[in-house]
Amino acid sequence: MNRRHVVIALLSLLVITPGAVGAQQQQGSTTKQVYNRPDARPGGVLSPAVRVGDLLFLSGVMGTKEGGGGLAEGGIEGQTRQALENVKASLALAGASMSDVAKCTVFLTDAANFQGMNKVYREFFPTDPPARSTVAVAALVLPGSLLEIECTALAPHR
């Protein structure tokens, strides 16, 4: 993929387009494939996973339980575990797994939670962990959320 294709791919991600599971759009010479859950409401504001070329971009996830069950219990460890389960579910939509993850960014509302987050993070990436940035932020959009995690992964071969 040449530099122009990379720029086109990255710019195409700035426009978030809702779609059905596996919906495809042509972006220049690069195909963008959007993955949504089968029960996703039409007209949503984000897609859990978007494939552009050989890369899979995941939306940020928090430690929320499936089906609108609120935040996971157990403080930073419980929310980290649930957030990484949510990452795993987003990857599965595109046929990928945690071993395909190349880069994660973790947003913490309190830097003092770094060690607790790291403890659980190691459980999900026990060997050859992905590259990672961890940033302390003032707040997240969901009150009470202690972290948000977004990832980029290698897309599985078609």
C-alpha cells in the first residue's frame, strides 16, 4: 500500500458511516468494510469495527455490560476486563481475535488506576502484547466509566 492509499484510508475513517454487517463502500482504490452487530439500530453514530485494506480499526469501548447492563462491577479491574471482552466481541465481528491486535490506546480517568488496568490487560495479552499508549483524561462520556480502550488490528485474510 503506497503513501497515497494510506492517507486515503485514514481520511475515510474520519467519516463514520453506519451500515449493516459487512457493508462495503468504495473509497478510491481502497474498500472500506463496516462491521456492525446484527441487532444494531439503523442510523447509529459509530461502527464497532471498520476494515480498510489490511487494517481493522475498532471504536473505543468502555467497561459496559452487553445489552445496556451498565458498567461492570469491580472497579478498574472489573471495567478493564469487561472493556477487553468488548474489544474481543468487536474483533469477532470481523473474524479477528486478540492475537491480531497491533496497537491499543487506553484512556484512564485516574492515572492511579494504571497498575490495576495493567494487571487485567496482561491476562488478555499474555505474550507478545500489542503496542500501547495510555493517557490520563479528565473524564469520559459515560459517567462513572474509569477507562476506554480503542485498538487497531491486522484484518484476517479474505
